[in-house]
Amino acid sequence: MVADRRTLRVCALYPTLMNIYADRGNLLMLERRCRWRGLGFELSGAGIGQPLDPDGADLYYMGGGQDRDQLLCATDLYEHKRAALRDAAERGAVVLGVCGGYQLLGEAYELGAQTLPGVGLLDARTVRADGPRLIGNVAIEVDLPGAGVQTLAGFENHGGRTHLGADGAALGRVRKGHGNNGADGHEGARSGNVIGTYLHGPLLPKNAWFADWLIRTALGFSERLTELDDTLEDLAHADACKAAGL
């Protein structure tokens, strides 16, 4: 059966383990904005030991988790889901990783003597630093195809320092906050439709424009989405930018 191109199919990776900082709200935001426009929305999940269908979704999402849970997911992701996720990205599906999910989309996450293998969809490596965690409100400037220059605002709380490789491209430039490592002014990473970011709290309810960009990109729409009354969403975005110091 061929899926309706006007139905957004989302697959949440490890939805019970990689789900802290209320990041499940990102999935709810995508659903609501689809429903309000008369678009279908289908949500599936792939947990530990469950297969991942590389053709089963338009958008694959992975949130953040505690170190123990992230270790379990990293092993399963690398051994059982890596090839399928890479195939999905290669055919143009959107892949979004937030916080711990972002770290696992890179090459590796080094935790002292232990190294968690990554999927390798982003040219980035993360190292757990001895210094303080990078915590606080953050705002970044991004430039995405079809969206132009926009501001993403959210909250960051991570002990890892992520560094982009020679072929890595940042998602955005830090305007306020720490970003990937608190030193180079970069936040997140992007390679085609694969995106990783430390912004959560959750991310999408604070940035409705980005939720719409994800929907439009995942569905392959060339036309703009139907306008919605975003009075409350605009206030949430403005409040998040203000909290970050803009």
C-alpha cells in the first residue's frame, strides 16, 4: 500500500528511553500542526531489539536520555538500526536528533575510556569534558533551504563537547549560549536532511517555523504550507528568545 503523500509518517527511535526534558512535546507539535492543516499524521516507534524500516517513515526522531539509557540505545542503534537509518537518510528522509540523539548521529561519543559508536550520519565527535556542564537558554541563527535566515531558541544542558570534522557543517551560529562546545560558536550539525542539535525544552513548540520546515521537507512539498494562527506560538518563540538574552 502506497502511503498518502499528505500524511506525515514519523518514527520515534527509543521513545521510552530517549525522552527527557519533555522532548516528547516535539512529536505532539508535529502532530497538531499537521492535523490543523488537514494533513494526516502517523506515529510509530522502534525500541531496543525492534527492527527499523528504512522506508517506513518520512521523519525519524531521536531525543535525549540519561547516560545509562544512551549506552543501551547506542549499542542497539549501531548493531541493528544503523544501516536502515542510513538508507532512510540516503533516500531523503528527515532525521532529527536532539541532545543525546544528536550525539549518536555523529561518529562517536567518548565517555572517558568508553566510546559509544555513532551512526556516522554527521561528521561530528563528542567528548565528555571534565569541566562544568553547558547549561542555559540558547539562541542560534540558522539558514535553511526555503526558510531563509531564522532564529532557533531553546535550552541546552549537556556535559559532552561536540566538535565538527573537516566535512561537518553546523546547524547554526550561536548568538546567545554555549552551543556545541562553548568555544567555536557553532551549534548543532546538518548534512542534507539530517539535523542534530542540543536545543530542547522542547524545541519545536518554541520554534513553530522550524516544525513547519520539518513537515514540508519530510513530505517533499514544493508549495508553502497553509498559514495558521500562530499568535501563541509567536509569543512562545519571543519568550524563548528573551530568556536567551536577545
